[in-house]
Amino acid sequence: MTKKLIVTIILVAVCSSIAAQGPRRGFRREAFTTENPMVHDPVMAKEGDTYYIYATGMGIQQMKSNDRKTWTVLPQPLMTVIPGWTSDSVPGFGSHVWAPDVIHWHGKWWLAYSCSTFGKNGSAIGLLSSRSLGANMWKDEGCIVTSRDKRDNWNAIDPNFVIDDNDTPWLVWGSFWDGIQLARLDSTMHIARGVKPCTIARRYDSGFTPAEPNPTSKFAGTNAIEAPFIFKHGGYYYLFVSWDYCCRGAKSNYRVAVGRSKSVDGPYLDRTGKDMANGGGTLFIEGDKKEWEAAGHCAAYNFDGQDIFICHGYSATQNGAAMLIQRNISWTADGWPELNP
């Protein structure tokens, strides 16, 4: 084989690899601004004077704002290259990346993301890192955790980072099956050696099975809980979770429930004292059937001295389109969160 032919084969292979891992066609060519962004599974971060939203989309949707009112939706995805290990780990996964989370810890931004196919628990949570959000340069840090059908009774999607009072990172994640999982991480933001996930929240008590079947998947069962987010306030960690069913447009009945714990690893109790691991949870937000049919997959932050809550809602006036909801959080005298209008 000649040297020229070898070089040609290498170039073709490299180009094919880049094309296979790169974003699919169909991305917007120009940025645009809006006060009512369409978004699914949003999380938010602030660097300098700029707010960023990352959300489910081809390569992860991203947008930015200086005031959290007018958002510039960026044409390029956050992940311009999808790591090859993702499709190896999750058969059927392409470049539609779900439910990211982002946090700043020890001088870096860390972003976790979900690789899955709808209704199945053969999934993986990947990890990226960057020194700056504004630079939009992310390093592939590999896989944090995977789940396998018939091996694991939980689903490795919907990650959320939380840092405890000892500056130790944790990851909470999960969807359906045995519910919400929690595990301690090491200094590289991967599952610490010897640590096994534990269940901290379920939709129902483990002995109860609803009469209605799951309308979205024959595989996932009826433990309809997902999208955890832990927010520290005062002396408590507050666990927000989404109940019931997303992704059905105007037919969605997603809603958010909350419980709290003095310790990051639980138990998380609702306002009546019921453990969320046994089906507890205090309803926090749901659709009003006027503006929103349903609301869920939330996050909570403190920006500029104000606690805020975000999620996506299925619009009652726009055929169930998923759109951004933002509300300020106030706190009751006994330390429970409430949403301001």
C-alpha cells in the first residue's frame, strides 16, 4: 500500500469520525432574543454579569442574559462534538442530550448531562469541565455513572450536583424504577470508590402500585418521580422532585414536590413528617390550567441575595409548548419554601 493511499484512508477515517460525533443538521444559523424562551429541563448559572441557561436539546441548548428577562438563544449547541463513548455506552443514543446540570466548584465549572433513550434505563451521565462559561470551551471528563437494564433498578439520568457543608460533592439523579438516587463523589466529580447509590425518594410507597398504567413507557413502571434538585437554605437541604408525567405537551401532568433534611444524604421528610423514600413529598407547584397545564423539572438558586426557582411549564395557551418559568422563593416562619407570584 502506497504512502499516498495510507494518508488518504486516514483522512477519510478522521473526517468520518468527526461527522459521526458532531452535531446533526438543523441548528439555527443566527442567535435571536426572546422574553419567553421555549426550553425543556432548564438549569441556570451566573458568571460575572451574565446568566446562562443550559437545557435539553441537540448537543445541549444554551442561552444567555444580562437581566434574566431578555434571553439570547445561541445558535450553536454547547457540545459541538458528542464523545464517542456515549453511543458505545447507550445503544440508540445520538446527539439529543437531556437534562444537564452545572455548578462551580474548586475553580472550575462542572456540567453533567444525560444520555438515554425514552422510557428505558440503559443510560449514562457524562461530565464536562470548563474554566469559564463565557469561553464556551468544555473538556470531556468521561462518564460519572451508568445504569443497565436488568442490572440496575434505577435510571442514570437527570443529574444534579450538591456540595455539602464539608465541601464534599454529591450527585443526585434518577427517574422512575426505584426512584431518586444519591451518591458521594470524589475530587474529580466521579462516584467515590466503594460508594453505592441509595434511594432517597419514591413517588409512592414501595408497597403501593397505582391502578393506572404508565402512559409514556411500558418499561419504566409507575414510580413516576424524576428530576431531583437539592438546594441548601438555612440549616436544611431541600429536595425538589418532579412527580408524574412530562413530555406529553398539553396532556402532561408534571408537578413539583419538596421535602427537607438536616443531612445531605437524608432522610428527606415532607411537612407532615413522611419520608420521601416512602412516597412522601409536599406539593410545591403544579399547572393552574389557565397559564400552565403542568410544570416540572426544576432548579433553585440564590442570585444577588434572592432565592429563585426555575422550571419548564407546558403552556396552556400555546398548545402545550415547554417554556421557561421563573419565580422568587420566600420562606415560611417554620422554614418551608413558597413561590411568589
